[in-house]
Amino acid sequence: MMKRLLFTLSLVLLCFSSCSQKETISDFDVDQQLEYCHKQVKRTLDMIGDTTRMPRNVLPGQTAWNLVPVSIGEWTVGFWPGTLWYAYEATQSEDIRNHAVHYTELLAPLTKESPYDHDLGFQLFCSYGNGYRLTGNGSYKQILLNAADTLATLFNPKVGTILSWPREVEPNNWPHNTIMDNMINLEMLYWAAKNGGDKKLYDIATSHAATTMKYGFREDGGNYHVAVYDTITGDFLKGVTHQGYADSTLWARGQAWAIYGYTMVYRETGEQRFLDFAEKVTDLYLNHLPQNEYVPYWDFNAPNIPDEPRDASAAAIVASALLELQDYVNDPEKKETYKLAAVNMLKELSSTQYQSHEKNPSFLLHSTGHWPNKSEIDASIIYADYYYIEALLRYKALTSN
């Protein structure tokens, strides 16, 4: 009798929780936020026009984007054209489409160079990838196939991963280094393998994900920013940080890359081990968020919390990832937890605390780029905007079905 009563009570509580979550979710006006993004995109375009440089950041106290040249060594150059493609997807504005084409095609020279590092996926899949998805332009497809082949040349079969930073091999004595950010670049390899490229690209991407899953994390699922391997034996040597606070701490954006990356790898492979791991790294992240807050400090273990900078970019990446991940999990309660967390992240990012409005033409304030290097601290950064508008579009698609 007691067991039956407890079971009935648990059902009532679950129903109450689900109903409360639905009410909380339903009061988020995604169209209003997409209109805000459209306004900010137009502000940026009015300020910079069709320049040959890309928006990178707006630092504290500034009111306009700092622009960077298109170069193989500038990892963020794909996010502005990618943001324009998402803005076009949301508005169907031919004017925005024309600007998206302009900025995307500025990146064509990058496809003719030897790989500087792993960032070709960020540079070209965010730009040409979204452009091809929305236009079907055959030349864009070929550029992506070429870029995937170039990225694959950094794969070390002895180690099982793609080399991230060739430039760091000698100065840091990192013979073969693989950083957590590199998980995102695997999507271009999977795409290419399915769209006319070499099938081995699928195997390279999956090997990279599996090896990183084994060595790029601590036992609890917290990420090392950098996993270092022996190039001869393939042995894992050590896990270290580069942009986190310390080797043993939980760097927020690194964990965000892991959540996004393993969600994508499960989508592409259907392998349960990757879904299980995506849930593991997600649960660790969510359990470390400040109480009733959804934008993390830049490192969950930074020593001066609550006086540490936040990282809106990490929240935007995770919000986007969770809106996909919730669709894959089997547990109804966890599905609702992930969905609600994503919406709460979007709500917080869409508040006056984080939206820039008249302060500058970006979407979001309060991101942290490279704290140890004292670079882009408490700034507006272009990749935060990219994942924010992506998350908004994913949420709109989810609620429109």
C-alpha cells in the first residue's frame, strides 16, 4: 500500500514538474529575439558595409566591432558569414543573403592553403556549410569537400586524433596535441563523407571522437583543454589547460565544446556510447551552474567566484547543443530537464543583462575569450553571437513542429 502511494505521489510530482516546465518554456518569445538579432545585424552592416575584414569582438567600453583580416591563422573568420546565413534563414531577406555571399566568398583563399591548424571546420563549415545548406550552390559543396580533405591531413593514425596546433609542438613540447575545440570540426568530415567525399573521413572523425573521449577528460567527465600524445607510440602523455584556470579545473567553454561535439557525433554515428557520454558531460556542466543562473563563470573552479567574469559564449553553445540533445535522450524526465535548461539559458542570454542593445551592434555581452592571456575578457565575441542565433533558430524549429 505504501509503495503504491509513493509511486502515485511520484507521478503527481512529475506531472506537476512537467506542467511547470511547459509554462516556463511557453513564455519565451523566440520571434522577438530573432527580430533583435536582425536589428543588430543591420546595425553592423550599416557600420561596416561589405568590407574585406570580419567582425571579431567588441571590448569593454567600445561601441563598434574590432575587425580582423581574413587569414588562415584567424580562427573566428567563419562566424560572421555564418551569422549572416542564419539571419537570412530567419528573415529571408535578400539583402542579408547578398551580404552573406560576399563575406562567405572572402574565405575562398583559405581552401587553397596548407592547413595552419584544425580550425578549417570553424572557418568554412560555419560559412560555406550554412551557405550550401540554404542555397545548394555546387561550388560551395566542392569547397567543403576540399577543406575536409585538407583537414584530414592533420590526422595521426598512430594516435587516432587530428593534430590541433602544429605551432605549439615545439614551444610547449606537445608532440601531438588535440584540443577540445577540435570536436566541432569533425562535423565537416562527417558531412563530406556523406556528400561525395572519401568514406575514410567518417572513420577519422569517429576515431578522433573515441580517442578524445578516452583521454581528453577526467573520470568525472570534466575536460582537459589539451590532450598531449606521443607521436611515435601514440601513447597519451598528459592533459593540460591552455585557456582554463588550471589543468585540473573545469573550463566552461571547453565543456560546452564537448557537449556540442558529442551530441553531433551521436547524430552522425548513432553509436550509444557517444550519446551516453554526451549526457555525462552535460550533467556535469548543469550540476556546476550557479544556483538559478544559466550563464557560467568562465571556469567553474576559478578562485574568485562570484567576482570572476562570465562566459556568455559557453551558455550559447550549450543552449544550442541541448536543443538537439534533448531530442535524442530516452528518459522523458531528462529530456524535459535538458529542454528547460536550454530555454532558461536563452532567457538569461536574452535579458538586458546580456543583450547589448544600444551599447554596441553585437548580440551578446559578457563573454570570456582567453582569460590566462588576458584577451577578450568580458567582451562581445562573434562566436557567442553565432551560437546564440543558431540556438534561437533551433528553438523556433522545435516549437513550430
